[in-house]
Amino acid sequence: MPAEDQAVERAAKTLSPALADPATIRGWGVDADVRNDPTYPIRDQSRDHGLTRDWNRPPVQRPGVEILQSIEHVRQPAVVGTSVPPRGVSGAMRRAAFRWSESNWLHWLILLGADRVDMIEGVAEDLSRGRVPNVPAEMGARAAWQHDREGSIRRWGFAAATVAVVASIAVNVRRERATARTTRLPASAERESDRPSF
């Protein structure tokens, strides 16, 4: 055993961390010196008497829109976001997601799906108003080109290859269907061939 480990007396394992002195455990208490802790002024609440037993909860916001709330919480926070209330198919998906606990993976999968559906609904809404959305700009294509040119080339190359493969498959399917139509027997010949021969 190294001499350093022998010199440091290990704290006994206890049920309460308050019984262990962090100064006696190597690596613990690195921010115990307030002169070396940049977060100390935030944690020092000696002059802040706001969060005490006499603290009054701020008045709760009265939202004029539907707010979805986790089933783990009894009440809403004092301030809630009201700019994007649930709507359409994505809103129905979000309402369904909030029937499950946040610890259930189905809750999060439905919310992820609702985000994708909401994006499609937004594009459809833009098109219905006569406005064509600039999808590459909204996806940050210019910033990606400036800061990750290699990744952008890889992504656009993959997208172009995918489009080329899908287009070639569609052309082949159309060609095969056209060939099948031209080689088909005339209707009278088909009727003759359908008759049983005895």
C-alpha cells in the first residue's frame, strides 16, 4: 500500500454523510475555501431573507390557453409558457403523452413524435397561407456550412445518393410496368386461353 494512502485516514462508512468530515477524504471539499469558489456569492443567503419559512409563494399565472402538466406534480409553477399551446394532431399526441408518467419511455417517445408532426403541420400551415418555408435556412444549413463544412458535405452527399437511389428504383418500376403492359395478350386471346381444353 502506498505511503500516501497509509497517511490518509479513511472516514468510516456511515448512514449519514453529515457524520463524515469531507476534509478527511482525499478529493472532497475542493470548493470548501470560499475564496476559491466562484459560486459562493450565489449560495451565501445570509443577507437574502426571501426563501424562509415566511416566504409567500408568488401569485400563480392565469393562462388563457391549455397547459399540459406532468402527472407527478400537484400544481403548476407560478409562471408557465403560453406562446405555443397544443393544437392539431401534434396537440392530441401531447395530451396522450401526458397521461403517462415522466418515468415512462412511452411519454417521451410520443412527445418526440409530436414534435415531428408539429413540424409537418407548420409547413402545411405555411403553404396554406401561400408562403413557401425556407427549410434549409430553418434547419441551420448556412451555419452548418460555416462551422462544419465536412459534415455538411457528408450529409448533403448522403441525401443526394438517397434521392438518386429512390429515383432509379421509381424509373425501373415504371419501365417494368410499361413493358408488362405492352407484352400482355389482347383481350380476345386472353379469353381464348382462359377456356378449358378437354
